[in-house]
Amino acid sequence: MAGFLDLRVKKWIRVLVTRLVAIVPTVAVALLFDSSENELDQLSEWLNVLQSIQLPFALIPLLCIVSNVRVMGDFVIGTVTKVKYFPLEVCRTFKCSICIDDLLQVQNSHPFG
């Protein structure tokens, strides 16, 4: 945490805060949807859909950044890696969009009903 923001925080405080940020929302959602196992299954499916939507917004810029010599310098990925991973990401994004469409058709465009 002392890196980019230059924050000086004790290690045990940093660990406590990061664990609470991860655990508290998880417990809250589990307690909120505790009424039936079916609701938790549907919630899990929709969380997977959300992650499928968000993943290209992380991976495509990441691939662009690690391909840029000006940004990465000596650590830039090679041409073979670019040729391999850019089409792979396009295919993965297309596959996820098909899965999202299928789930929406099964759920009749309504996540919990």
C-alpha cells in the first residue's frame, strides 16, 4: 500500500481492512438471499454473468498496455504472444456474450423470477 499512493499503514491494519472489504458484502448477500437455495443459485448465475461482462473491460486494456513499448519498455510482450492472445480474447468475449444471451433467454430477462 505504500507504493503508488505512498500510504504508510501498519500491516495488520491493511490486512484487516482488505479482509473486511471482501467478507462483509459476501456475508450480507448470503444472509439477504438465505431464504432459499434456488435464489442463491440464481444469484450465483447472475454474478457469473456480471463477471463475464466486466472481464473484457479489464483484459482488452491490459493486453493493449502490455503490447505498448512506450509503456512497458523492455517488458513488452512479443509478437507471437500478441498474435496468440488478442484473437483468444476476442473469441472468449464472443463466447461470453453468447452465454449471457442464453441465460437471459432462459431467465426471460428477469434475474430473480
